[in-house]
Amino acid sequence: MTALDTAEPKAATAIEAEDFEGAMAALASLRVPIDAFFENVTVNDDDPAKRAARLALLARVRDAVHTVADFSKIEG
């Protein structure tokens, strides 16, 4: 996902500078591409290679977000 390739280094640079707002802004740029991904792609495809690649892509998104905030710590 090209958007992720762009957002990840921007977020990482912002985190290094302790610019957490900038890091979240970089990750927020993924909203539209992620929405489109889920609207147009079957993640659990019957083809094991496609499924693995898609799950790996989603893991990259999760890992990028976790560099800024661990949302699993939020109660409710």
C-alpha cells in the first residue's frame, strides 16, 4: 500500500521529534486508503498467498499505529 509506505516514515520521524500530533496526522492520512481496502478487498481470500499478504499489510498498519498509541489500553 503506497499510502502506508509514505505514512510510516513520516510518523516515525515525528515520533523521534516527540511530535505526537504530527505522527497521528501522518497515520490519519491512511483513513481513506484503509476504508477503500476494506470496501474492495476480501482479506480472508481463499488463496493462501493473497490472504497472507493482506493480513501482513494489516499487521503493518497495526504496528504503525502502535508506535504512536496502544489503543488496547483504552477502557470502554
